Amino acid sequence: MSEKVYNTKKGNRTTPSRASRSRISNRKLPNRHSFESDTEGVSRLAKKLKTTHEYEFEIDATFGYRILNFVTVFGMLSQILKCQCGGSVTFSESCVRGLGFKLVVLCQKCGSTSIDSSPLINGHAYDINRRVTFAMRIIGIGRQGITKFCAFMCFPKPVFQKSYDAIVKSIVTATDAVKSKCLQKAAEEEKQICTEKVQLEGLTVSGDGSWRKRGFSSLYGFASLIGWYSGKVIDICVKSKYCKECEHWGKKKDTTEYEEWHALHEEYCNANHNGSAGKMEPDAMVEMFSRSESLYNVRYAYYIGDGDSKTHKSIQDAKPYGDFPVIKKECIGHVQKRLGTRLRNLKKEVKNLGGRGKLTGKLIDELSVYYGLAIRRNTDSVENMRKEIYATLNHKISTDEKPQHDRCPAGADSWCSWQRAKASQTLEMYTHKPAMPFLVFNAVQKIYEDLTREELLSRCLGGFTQNANESLNSVVWSIAPKAISSGKAVVDIATNVAVITYNGGFSSLLDVVSTLELKISPELHNYAMEIDQHRVRAANRSSSINRKSTRKDLTALRKETDELNSNVEGQLYGAGIAE
């Protein structure tokens, strides 16, 4: 930036115009609050991080914070401590900036000595203000929440809004730098696995989009791509329809000031999406596919998606790799949900199809689960998929008088209880559960015919899902809760932190802490290690067969109970039901 020059002369045709000269009023002297906005060090460390391959951070065993009552503690200290000269001392505070302040030790003979309550970053900003903002931000709390917390804890007020915004901006910079490194590392890992599997045409990625608000009125959304083999996020893109600065300056259009502002602002504008909210996912996907070669020198050959949007068609139309085709694979979970959705709609449309002993919610869930399992167990053959899907349907209409298990897999390890009884030679003791009525069987035939088409089942080969993307979405919105209004910067932080923790665990956030020029204490380091170990243990427990079976049984029992209650009570809630 050029140095400002003070000029006492009027502007004329030979001297710079007034608009291009730096005004004296623009040159503000720093005050005690503006020190908290110093973020130059973060930008410098973020640039360094993007050019290195390893993370570096130090653990300071001497660092830590404690909460104490100022008057009680220092009132007692003033009674028992003496100055070096033998005089009495008193304690007070000064230069309060947010949660940071200077502790003043005053001796009547020697004068005063000041001690910073918190380490200073670059000799200016208090560590505690940046730290509390980051800590609260990663648990989904903004400045208003910090203010409320401080009030009930009898702390001083947090930093002013301008300083808070500057700190948030530095958090965006730091998290973005660490996220970029995580994405690069994940892409290299996915490439290595694909090479080992001799999948040389390109990577297999699952993609999904998510929005800040339900429906199509959201101002913010994002889309992510996750490597199928590594299970790690390879790319993510945040879309925004709103920019606060644009809204403010929009009132000053057709002015010289607006033209000057717009020329500088265009590159940094938060509004990077034109069109409906529903178009955010396709646009973000096209953008990520288009930059894969420049970022990672790879192509995404296979795209795992759902049928909820026209994302794959948008990618095909954009032709990010020229004539090289991007092949779509279906998410089995979403295909399974289609059956459940179609059956529930059928139940609403056809009179007397629902009710006890007919097409109940429990039966719909069972048919959906059986349909999904039939696909998952035969991910290498469309014919076997179709055969087992119809086997599950015939299995539900079997009776003791007319068993129809010829399509069910034989053997002692079969999912069919009749076939297991046959293998153990205990058929004479076997009794069928109440069969699905033929009224229901005939009604669902067309749906099964549509959902067993060759075109659909062929896209299910390989057994792919978007579960990883759904998991990432939940992490993002836990950091930027949908119930709390916020801008794009908060969504950026949420997606950055989600990617960092998803790919590298909670301990990877220590790299963000270090980039923010904050010290890392043993307590913070140990917590990060412990939470990662706990997550691994919890994941292993939840993935066990017994746990999965228990969850399914409890869900089925709950839905069966709800169905019985609805039948007994009738409809009690609905549009216009009171009239």
C-alpha cells in the first residue's frame, strides 16, 4: 500500500483528483480496541502452511488459564504482600479490552507496575479474546452467545463488533489454510489407492449438497466430494446468494464512490451464486469437477449421487474433461428410500390399503430394508439383485400351507428363517408369521417392477453410498446451527473445521490454533488426543452387528407403537382438521 501524503493545496487538473488522494480522515490512529483486530500474523502463517507439507506446533507446559474472583483474591494479596521497598501494595485493572486487561500493582512509594492478564499476540492483541472467539465458534456460538455467557459468568463484555469481525476473518484465513492442506493430502491418498487398485481412468467420488435452510429459500449452501476408498473429503465448495457489503453499497449506485468500491470489492464479494438455492448443488459440483485437474491433476471418473437433483446432468452438460464421460453410480441408501417413499404415497392414495394387518409403517420399513439388503448382497450382479428383491417379496406372502421360499438363498446362514429351518431339519416345528395380504401384494407390484429396472440396478453395481457426505453435512450444521442466523464467513468456518476434523480428527484443529498464533497447553493437546480415541471406540461399538440389530428392532417397535396409537386415536393434527 502506498504511503499517505498530506496535501494542503486544492486539487486541480495537474494534481491528483480529490477522489484519488488519501484523505486525512481515512488515517485513523490506533486505539486500544483496534489492537484486537491485528491479524497480519495469521495471514503470514496461513501462506506458510500452504507451502509446507507437515504441520508444526509447540506445546507450552507453562501456559494455562484459571478463573478467579478479582476482588477476593487480590484483596487478600494486598493484605499479605509488601513491595520490595517495604511499602504496601494495591491491585487494580486498566486497559480492559474484551476479556483481556492489565493488572496494575501500585506502591505508594515506587509507583505502579502493569502485568498483562493474557499473552499478547504480536505485542498488541490479547490471546484470550481470539481464543474465546475461536472456541465458541467451533461449538456454534457467535458474539451474542459470548456476550450472554460473559454476562452470566460475571465476566467483562467481549470485544466490540468490529474487533470480533476481524477475529472471525482471521479464523476464516487460518481454517482455510489448514483445510486446503487436508484436502490436498486426502486427494493424494485417494490417488494412491486407485493406483494400487489399477483404477487408472480416474477417481470415484461421492457428492452431496446441503443448505442452511430447508426448502429452496436458503441464502447459503455447500456441496462436497468424498473419495470412495479413503472416505476423506477431497473438495468442498460454499455457495452464497447474499453479501452484506453489496446490500449496503447498493443504495449508492451510480456514484463515483460506488464505482471505486465495486472495483475493489468484486474479487472479495461473498455473493458467488446467481439463481435459485436448488441450483447451488449442481453449480458447486460443476465448479469442483472443473478444477480437479488444476488442483490435484486427477479426473473424477465415477460420481456417486442420488436422484434428488439434476447434478449429474449438469456435470455432463458442462463437460469438465471434454469428451471424457463422468459415469454416475447410485447411492443404495437413496434407492432404498425411494421404495419407502413410493409405498407411503401408495398407502395414502389407495383407500383401505393401510391399517392393521395391511400396509403398515412397520411393513413398509421391512420391505425397504429387504430391498436395500438385496442390492447390497449382490453388488456384482444385476440379475442376482432382481432375483433376491422378488425373493423378499414372495417371502412376505408365504404361509404354512403355501411356502414360497424357492427364491430365498438356501443354507444355515441364509437370511430366510424357513431356509435355515430346512438346513437344520426342523421344518416340522417351523411356523410362518402372518402373511402380507394379497391386496397389498398386488398393489405394490408396479412399484417393484419400476424399481427393478435394468437401468437403475446397473447403477447400483459396486454398492456405493453417500453416507459419508450425509455425516459431513451433520458436522457442518452442528458448527453453524441452522436455527441461528449468520453470514457466509460462519459457513466458511463451519465447512473448514468440518473438513479438518473429518479428515484428520479433532487433533488436526491444533494446527488451526497454532496458525492463529495461540499457545497450545498440555490440557488442550491431551483433550484432542482423547476425543479422537473416544470417537474411534464409539465408531467401533456402533458398527457392531449386535448394536445395529438392536437399533433396527427399537426403531421397528417404535413405529409399530406409533401406528397402533394412530389407529386408535385417529387423526388429531392436520391442515383444516378443526373445521
